[in-house]
Amino acid sequence: MSLSAVIGYLLKGYVGEWRENPSFMKLFEESYYRGLLGFGKEKSFEIGGNKILLGGVPDDNKYYLFEHHSHTHYSDGDDFYKILPVLFKHKISLWALTDHNSTEGFDGHYKLLQEDGGSLSLNGVMEKHGVDTGSFEYSLEKMEPPNDKKFMKLVRTNRDNTEEIVMMRAVELKVGQGDIYEGELNLYGIPYGISISPGTQFEQAIRETLNLGGYSIINHPYWTEGIAAIKESDVERAVNAGASAIEINGTEILLAMFSNARTMRLVEKYDIPLVSSGDSHTPCMYGKSGIAFPKEEFDKALKVRDGDYLGTIRYLIENRLVLNYFNPISPFRLGYLLRGDNSKKYPPMRIGLEHLGIYI
Ligand SMILES: [Fe+2]
């Protein structure tokens, strides 16, 4: 997309929202939006029964953090192996890699795991990719049924400690609606060995995912490639087809403000759960925004479901038993972002533009 197309798109978005909802601009005066722009301290509030924590990260002693919309070099994100230490650093417990039209990050490793008897050391390949593994041993491990085809375990150990991240098979799929529209949809928990083809009509993709025992999320609605970029009624159709939740991007707020404002209205209008994500493409975006499951609720639900992670995650999302956390990137948060994240290589403006398909 060219820069002039992006400016046109943004103008259309903001003017369109203002015409549909004249009080929209007043939202900027409300504390929630001031918070999104980076003013103010950490705060908690609720929208449509969805719990939100703005400007903070849930306590990992009480919550399992789920990074559920993210990219690596298997599509347009940073090196897969560079991301692994970042996930541990941010105390992520659950990770869904949603590369564009690709499950290779999961499938390639899963295949090697099968050949290697269920455990695969990663230190060699990580070092080859220039990752400093320090005193840690990194490995992937197969999981037992009913999780074996949809999840793997990423393990990091040193002398004192063992940490684990459960990684889910997922994809951000380009879906179609005849020849007039293409959008994206996040699909989770489709078993290894099965894919849904890019270009599948979006309601069909949602139904197929459900039939395969997975769930789907309406990701970044209204944003350039999201469902509803053309028609709001597409969200209603996706909800009716069985989508589990609607996503708001908690990290790239500044440019995406109008789409997030609209999404908040949709959450209440269709009474659908909200999930916050980072749509992370670079190491500095990982760990900023996502959802967190209260440990007590998660463990209880997992036990009732005989250890079925997919069923547990879906149940908790659909019943709003999650805490959404947001840490927007904005000029006001630039200092916060650059401190301790080794992200000078990726200033926020570049992240925003990259997400729009502009590479500078
Ligand atoms: Fe994405």
C-alpha cells in the first residue's frame, strides 16, 4: 500500500466514523482514550463485561499470559528463534503463532519432533541464528493427547529453574468473500496435518475451524485487512457463523484509533467477547498486549476438561474469564518502550508503517 493510499484510508476511516457517530471525537476527551494515547497511570475498567487493564501487565503469579496474535519470519515478522527468549522474558505461558497463511513455524518443528522421539533441542539452531542462549537449554517437547496435534511445549531450563510455554497451532488466514473483498481472520487449534485454504469465504472458514475443534477470532476489524473494512454487517455475519471473540489491537493504537473506537462499539452492539492483542511483528512488540487467564479459573477448567487446553482456552475466552491488557505504543510511551527492550532498531512509527505494508 502506498503512503497516499494509507493517508486516504485513514481520512476515510476517521471522517466515516465521525459521520456515523458524531460523538466519536469526544471519545478523545474521555479517560479511556487519553489512557490509550499514553497519558495517565495504569488503570482497570470494564467494557461490555470485558475486563481491561490499561498501561500494565497482569501479575504472572496470578495469571497465565497468552500472546495470541503474533508473527515471525515464517511470514512477515522477526526471526522465530530471536522471539523465543523474548517470550520467556515476558513470562508468557501460552503462545499462538499466527503467521500469514502459514503454519510452518509449528509444523516444521512438529515434524522434527516426531522424528526425534518427542524432544528437540533448539540451542544449536538458535546460536546459528545469532541468539545468545546464555546458561539456558531450550527445547521443544511433544504433548500427549488430546493436545498432541494442536500444541507443543517450549521448555527453557538452567541449573535452578525450568520454565514452560504451551504453543498453539494457529494461522492468520487471508479469507475471501467472492471477488469483491479479501480480509483476514485468526484461526486457532486446527489439528496438525489439516489446513484451510487462503481465499476460503470467511463464514465457511469460521465453520470449518469449529468443525475441526478449533475457534476463530475476528481480528482488527475495520483496519486495512480486517473483516468489516468494507461492511460493518460482515462482523454480524462472522459472529453468527460462530466466531468466538472480536479483537482490538492494544499496541498499535495511535493510527488504529478509529478502528479501535468502532470495535468497542461492536463489542457492545453484538455482545461478543473482546480480546486484546499486540499483533506482534518485532521483539519489542511481544509482551505488550494480550489476554491473561486467572490461574485458578484456568486450572479448574483444564481439570474439568481432562487436560484439554484448546477447550479450556475457548471456554475462558467465550465466557469473558480473561483480563485484557493494553500497552499502546505512542509518542508518549516512546521512552517506556525503548527502555529495556533493545528496540532502538524499531521505532514505533516504523512498526505502525510496517503493519500497513510500508517498509522504510
Ligand atoms: Fe497479524
